[in-house]
Amino acid sequence: MSSKLSATQIAWRAAQDIADGAYVNLGIGFPEMVAKFQPPGCEAVFHTENGILGFGEAPRPGEEDWDLINAGKKAVTLKAGTAFFHHADSFAMVRGGHLDVAILGAYEVAETGDLANWSTGPKGVPAVGGAMDLVHGARRVAVITDHVTKDGKPKLVKRCSLPLTGVACVTRVYTSLAVIDVEGGHFVLREKLPSLSVDDLQAQTGAELLVPGPVADLVVPEL
Amino acid sequence: MDKIIPSLSEAVSGIPDGAVVMIGGFGGSGAPIELIHALIDRYLSTGSPRNLTVVNNNAGNGHVGLAALIEQGMVRKLICSFPRSADPRVFTERYLAGEIELELVPQGTLAERIRAGGAGIPAFYTPTSYGTDLAKDKPVEEFDGRPYVRELWLKADFAIIKAHKGDRLGNLVFNKAARNFNPLMATAAAVTIAQVTEIVEPGAIDPEAVVTPGIFVQGVVEVANPAQEEDLNRAGAAYPEKAA
């Protein structure tokens, strides 16, 4: 196994925690991959902000229906049992506590559970979409991310330096190196790559990692 | 009662300079491209309407629809959640040049503000944006021990929306995820004009299936075979068409 998980492998690991029948929103981009790796026998119902519950996979090229897209504006397909609804109902599902899981990307996650994933600062055109809504209401708000930035800086930090998406909202982080819960204002290590010591991991993490119990090996198939 | 308007040009003829106009759609799905282009045609021949405040989830894509409206300089202010797209250059350039104002609203808050506007609810509290830059200067109150941000309703002078079928009473049904903001905007505007792919006789839409009841709609105009923004952009289209 390589020294870190690929994006696809992180998505696979996050998918293993989605229960059968769960209502799930996947953030646009990287998190959309999670849908491909549901464990056998587990069927989640996927929600998209623009008003679909229970959509299917992408259509073949040339078969797109542009009235049938997801929040990332990518074409999806119908499944038996799909439901359509308007935007206010869609966000009632989000804020009203009806979703089981939201899985999002991140620039930074703080040990307090604060999330920064919508803005890299005052330059350019700001765009927020549904990110600030999604972090409130879902029973679990999980983040999938590389453990460090492209420059090797920690993405798991004591306090976010970038503009916040939400305060104390993240409950679990799946990274390229570990699975970490956010509990009581601390990062709690649950799983790590077997090739990595806790000290190695701590060195790449910008806040203290608590290790109150056994740490499982993070083992993911080659994908 | 007959709310049918015979032409697109008549459908958009009453929108004045400075109006607040809600435009339905999420990206290209549910976007009333033909009504937007009719508005551009009117502007090109009469110089009006201009200084519009537009409410839409996005800020246009390419050089058709909302992007084309912005490209003509007809929009003074945009209220939206996500002013990015595959080709956002039209908005981006004007925004960075200070030529268009942006009010950025989280998507669910945008939807609920429009819903509240249509429902006669002047303000509401939401957990969304608490503790972030987008909650700056907004009142916060605790309910059951959690902080919530106060947001205000959003109303419009006009809404231009797209539906699948409509009847002369204004009852509408939508097509798949092209529903999105369209039914909400219909409720929140003083005048709502819907372009529909097909006008049907009253009764042809099952009353159990009506999504937007006709009370929220003031005009219905038929546009058979409406364009899809995504198809236009893939074909490299611009509006108005550039002379060859």
C-alpha cells in the first residue's frame, strides 16, 4: 500500500459508514465519488440541493437530460422511487434534521469542528452555494480530504484561518492518512494507515490528536 | 379568465427600469431562456429595461440566458448563491470591474427568503451562516440553546419562470429537477410570467398534481421546444447571435 490514500480510496472509506436506507447529501466535486462505493446490500438515498431524492448514476454521454442534474450541474438519471421537490422543501430536508449524513470537502477543519470550505479569502468572486446550509441539520457531517495541503501544511488545525462555512459542525474527518472524530472540541484518532506511527500522524496534524482507545488499521482496497 | 399571453415580447413588455426580477432555474435547468432573450430584444430596441436587480441561484454561464442579460449591462445588482459556472466570465469580469453589485446568499437561505416573501413572513431565523462572514451585522438569537441568524424575506416586482405544462388559469407543473426555484419565485413576485412548453386545457392537469396553483401566476406564454442552456453553450452560442 502506498504512503497515503488516493481521493478514490478516501471516498471508498467514507462510503463504508453509510447505513442501508440512509439519506445522504454528497457535496459537489470529490464527495460525489462516495456514491460509487456503497457496500453490498446497503442502499442509500441520495439528496441533491436542486430538488431530487433518490437519483441514479450519470447517464451515458449523449443521453443527458439537462432537466435532470445534480447540484454540481452534472447529469444524473432517474431510479424507481425518485422524488422531485422545490428548493424550499429541499433545504427543509437539510436544515430540518432529516438527512442522516452530509459528506463535504474541506480547506480546513478545526478541532472544534469548525469547517472552512467555501472561500480562500477576499480575492475573486465569492460563491457559497449550499455549503453553509448543509453543515447544519444533517445528523452526521463528515469531511473527506487530503490530510495536508499540496504544500504539506496541515488541513486539520486548532482554529481555521480561512473564512468559516460553519461553527462546530463537523463530526468525522476521513483523510488520506486517518479517520478522525471530532468530540468535545478535540480530534480523536480512530483509524490510521498501518505504515504510519501516531507520532508521524501528529506531526502532520495542526492540533492535538487524542488517542483514548485502540486505533484500528485504515485498510482500503486498491481502486 | 385567460392568462395566456400570445407572444414573448408581450410577456416581458411590462418590466420597467429598476425592477427587481426573479429568474427561475438552477444553472440551465428550469431557466426561462426565451423570456430572458425576449427581455434582451426589448432592451436592444428600446433601451429598457435597465438597472435591474436580478434574483437567481447563479450568475449565468457562457453568453446566453442570464449571462447574456448581464453582458448587455442590463443588471445593476445580482442576488445569488453561486456566481460560478463552467464559463462565468461575463459576470466575473463585470464584478471585478465594480460594474455589478453582488449580494451573496447561502442557497437554502435564498430559497427560504423567497418562500417567506411569497408567504407574507417578513423575517425568520436559520442556523445557516451563524459564525460566518455572511452573518455579519445580522441579528442573532438563541432558541433551545442554539444560535440562529435572522434573515429577511425577498420579494420581487416580476418573476420570469419556466414550467412544463400550464393552463389558461395559470396552474403549472414542472419537468424533473427544472422545478427548483421556479414555484417559490412564482409566489414572491407581484407579477409572475411563466413560459411553458405546452399550454393545456383546464382540467388536463390532475388537480392532485398541480405544483404551482394559478393564483401565483399572472401570465402564461407557450414556448414549444425551449432551448437548454447546456446545449446552447456546447454549441458555442451567444445571444444575440454574433454576425458571421
